[in-house]
Amino acid sequence: MRQVIFLGTLLFLFGCSNKYQRFVKNYTFKSVDGKPDYSNLDYWAAHPYKHDPSDSVSKPMIENYRPDSTVDIFFLYPTTYTDAAKSSGWNAPIDSALLNAKTDYSTILYQASIFNNAGRIFAPRYRQANYWSYFPITKEDSVNAFNSFEEAYSDIKKAFEYYLEHWNKGRPIIIASHSQGTTHAKRLLKEFFEGKNLQNKLVVAYIVGIPVEEKYFSSLNPCDEPNQTGCFCTWRTFKQNYESDYVKNEKEKIIVTNPLTWNTTQPLANRSLNNGSVLLNFNKLNKHVADANIHNGILWTRKPKFFGNIFYNSKNYHVADFNLYYVSVRENVQQRINAYWKK
């Protein structure tokens, strides 16, 4: 099942492409065959062997920044390729300087950086499916959309296999993803972890922004405690009392984790428990911005409380799924790592 995402919400954090133009000069690599080469660090949006935006630490958190290198985070970023599919292609070109700059200075900076105190971050570039692949209209569109997701996942699979062979060295793994990244992360967890030896190396998976059906996994369970390991956390964020038509039409039960209490059974957590969100200004920590309330397969919060929110009228907070709970996720990662090593 694929989640409908309102294009307007992308502007909340990622904005238009023009603001990434100043970074374009840093992306001069060119693939020989149009495919990513994962032996080349240029084809990793984040990698511990190079400096990249995932290394960034918001100024209010620098004092307590104590990076760890004993755990690896494999991060799959969301859709940043939003051009019209029929004119621009169903899959993103791997060498687009503007698209790579947009990816690195939006999702890698604002989302992957959550995990930089917990371990080494690996985020492969991949030929992501076009945003419009989630909304096929004709039968031909449906075929093209299916193929676009297959191509995107084939890149991610190759990247993960290359990572395992060359860099993992037996380290525990955290899988983290958002939106389209979660579409692929679900499949990756099923293929490489569930029921496999690698499941013993899974600290936790944060697979956010796309519905995870109750019966999707057979032996990989949702987390129900903040220090539980070998499990997954998932949520989709909307404004309190808003329930879109596509959510109402979902036939299967959807798992939701409360990102303030870290279980699926305690539905409501007040925003006073939220120690920090990172929104438009990366170097500003906003406290008590959002609460968290589990409701019918989604996460509700009252309208986020921050300066300027009067201009933010969307009811779908998809793009900020991670950022509304930035510090909570960052702290929880450390809890689960500590619990993993105690086991």
C-alpha cells in the first residue's frame, strides 16, 4: 500500500530547488553507464569515509555530541525527484548535480543527521522513483510506476550488499528511512533480516512515513518499549482530528509507534514531553512543538507550535515526520544501542 503525499508539504522543509543551486558545483561526478557505483564514495549521500551534511550537528546539541562508531546506520532517504514523470523520466538520473545537492542539503542534513551521535551513517544514492510514481493514472502509468520502484530498489539492494561485504565488519545495524525510503526499507528488512542471521544484528528500524501493515512482517515485531531491540518503529503524522480519505480507505490495520513514549499502546503523549524539534533553521532547537496521539493507523498532533506557524496550514505533516520528534528519536537511538550491548 502506498501513501498519498500532498506535494505542498514538501515545501515545509525541502523547499524549491533554487535554494540548492549554490551547492551544484560540488557534484561533478559522472557515471559511465548511468548506474551508481558503490565503490565510489560519490554515490553515497552519506558515508563515514567522507564529510557530508549528515555529519552536521545543530548548535544547541554540540556540547553533548559524543559520536559512536560501533554501530552502523543504513539510511534510505525520501523522494526528492518531483519533476513530471512523463517528461523527465520515471527514475531519477543518478548524476544530476541539482538533485544530489537537493537531497544532501534537505533530507541528509535534516533527517540523517539525527543519527550521527549513534554510529556511522551510510546513505546510498539511488535512482529513486519519480514522486508521481505513487499516483499512476493509466494502465501504462501503473506499469511504468511499478518498474520505477523495482529499479530504485535494485540500486538499494546492491548498495546494501556492497556495504555488508566491504564495510560492516560484523557491526550492529540500524535501518532508518522516510517516505519512499521506507517503501524500500520494508522490502530490505524482509529480504535481508527477517528470519535471517542478520536479524540478530538489528538494533532497531525506524521506518517512517509510509504505512506498515500489521501482517507485513511475520517475525519482525513493532517496538513496544523504548529500550527494546530487534524491532521496528513507524508512524505517519497529521494534524489532530484530520483523517484523509485514503487513510479512511485503508483496509489493513496499520502499525503506529508513539515517538514520544516509544510504544504502540500508550496513545497520547503531551508536547511537554517533546524535548526538541529541528525545523527550517537547522541550528535552532524548538522545544514542545508537537505532541503525539495514536489514532486509527496514524499519528495525530495538535498544530505544531513554533514561531511562524500561522503561515503553515497543511494538515498533513508527512515531511516533518522525523523533524517534529528530532531529539526524541536521537535520544531513543542511544537507549536502544545501550540495551543492545547489554544483551
